[in-house]
Amino acid sequence: MNKYYDRKNYNLETFYRNLRLNLFKTIKFWKNYFYYCIIIKLNALKLHLKKITLVVICMIFLSEAKSQDPIYSQFTHNPIYYNPAYVGLHQGMRVRLNYRKQWPNLPGDYNSYNFNMDMAVREIPGSGGIGLLFDKHSAGTGYFERVKVGIPISVRIPLYENLLIQMGLMTSLVQKSLDWNNLVFMDQLDPRFGNIYPTSFTPPSNGKITYPDFDIGIALRWFASGYKGMEYVFTTGIAVHHVFTPNESFFDLDAPLPRRFVFTGDVIIQNEYFERAFNTKKRSPRDFRFNPGFIFESQEKFKSLSLGFNAYKSNLYAGLWYRAEDLDFTKSNAMVIMAGVSAYLNNDTKVKFLYSYDMLLSKAYSRAAGGTHEISVIFELDTFSLFGESNPYQRRRKRTYLETQPF
């Protein structure tokens, strides 16, 4: 009897052990199968993940493009883009090249290119200056592009020896394009094999739209002298972009581009050594300039305020700016750090190299998108004249108080 029960207990133990083993193998099998299915689907979509991301970015950009124009952090070194009244505000000619790379961590980063030049026209009474602007923005590695070519002009109204007003107008031609063939729509995707289906979406016959655009602005500048040779040059301006709200829809829809309002202000604080160094083209260890300022932008629901300063000492530039959205400093956007250097190519030509970095203050956004890099190269030709020199002395004429060198 004992052997019988021992054999019976042994068989039961073996049965339960085999049952547990088979159950474990069954669970492991279905677990591996589930993981296998997930991996297959992820691998099938991996090749199209970049395009899908670019589509999302493009769609976000298209939805935001109606309410926000691209911005530049170094707005003090790109004044014509913000206000056409700044054309010819300084004597001579200025040539500026700006490059901005935004969201470098994303696969579809956002790049901006800007070239502008302006020259003062003092030979014609009442004229301020004339210029040229070329601006290009691309999103999603060329999926979406906007190109703008404009001609700004300004008139100059001196009120007093230390006070003047300039009014400007820029007439532009804008072209926006979207490469529909590179976009991937949801109905093209298979959960397992990825992009294998044709889309039912019918793109417009023309992937480009072109329209005229107009910007207007006014700028006020006044000069004041201070204690121990200190000089103060105040400049403030207001501009209205997209005055006639052009339609920018790719389809036969009504999609007007909202007006953008820009309000800027700054003051250049300099000592007498800087003016002396500029006139003699010799660097002085005591020359110094300080340039605090602000810019406020409003376009439909988008609002942005930047506050900060630039400083100059012995041909070196430094700047620190803070940008906040919706006038709510608890929703800060970025801290902008700027550094640069300047040098004279000859007695009449100066070149500046400037670099700035936008440091996002939100850690989550900073890790996901990364900071923004911006580079500016500026050429200043202080004695250039559109109609030539009327006499040799004109080449060496001293600037008036209001003709101070831009920062």
C-alpha cells in the first residue's frame, strides 16, 4: 500500500510540475509573440517616422503661420525686417546677412535666411533712404518655404537739431510653396507595412501661391547730452505689417494673413571716447557703448515681449535678452545670449560678426527641440553715397548728433 501511494504521489507531483512547466512555456510563447508583433509594427513604421514627423511639423507650422511671422533674436541688427522706417536712418550704407537655425533636435528643423541693405539719400531734400530685403524661411527640410523680396523706402522730416521723424513703406512680393509629394497622409499607412496605400487627398494644382504685401512704419529719434560728456540717442518706432491682409490659402478659401504690429525702443548710451575713436578710426581703451531696449510684437493671438541690452567695449560685443510670450513672465520663452566682434577693413568700412543662442527656459522643450542659433554679418560703409561725392570735403564731414553709428 505504501508503494502504491508513493507511486501515486509521484505521478501527481510529476503531473503538476509538467503542468506548471507547460503553462510557463505557453505564457512565454504568447509574451514573445506579442513583443514580436509590436516590434514588426514599429519596424514597419520606422522608415516613415521621419516623414510623419515632418508632416506634423508642417501642419503645425501652417496652422501657426496664419497668426505668427518668423522672428529674429538679433532684432537690433535686423531693423529693416521689423520696420521700414529705419531705412537710411544712419548715413552711408549698411549690408546685413542673418541666418537662424531653430529647433535643431527635431528632424524637420526650421531655418531662416535674411539679406537686407539700406543706404541714406541725403542729397534729395526730404528723402531718408532706400533699401532691399530678401527673406526666406523653410520648415521640414524644404517641405514648406516662404520667400519675400521687398523694396523699402523712407522719408526724413527733421524737426529740430536733435529731433527727427522718418516714415517708411515697404512693397514686397511673397511666394509660399508646399511640396505635397513629400507629405505622408494617414490613409497611406498600414499598421504593419507602413506607407503602402495611395492617398485619397487631392492636392491643389499649384503648390505655390504669390501675392503682394505692404508694410508701413514710423520712427522717432532724438539726441541728448549728459554729464561728463555722456551722449544719449533715443530711437523708437511703430510698424504695421501686412496692411491689406493678403490671402495666403493654397485652396480656394479665405485665409487672410493677420496684421502684425511691432513696437520697438532703445537708447544708445556712449561716452565721448567712442565718438573720438570713430572719427579717428583708432580704438580707445576707454570707449564704451551701452544699448538697452525692447521689442513688442502682436499678431492675432500671438504676443511677444523681449527686454535686454547690448554692450560694446574695445571692438567686442555682448548682449543678454529675455523673451516672454503673452506678456506673462511665468510663461517665458527663452534667454538670448549674444557675443560678437567688429573690425575696420579700411578707414570707411567696418564689419561685424555676431552670434546669439536662444536658451529655452523650459527643460522639456529644451530637450525636445534644442536651442536656436543665429549668426549675423554686417558691413558698414559710412561714407558711401548713392549719387557720389559732391566735393572732397564731403568724404570727411562730421556726423550730426542724429547720425550716430548704429550699435
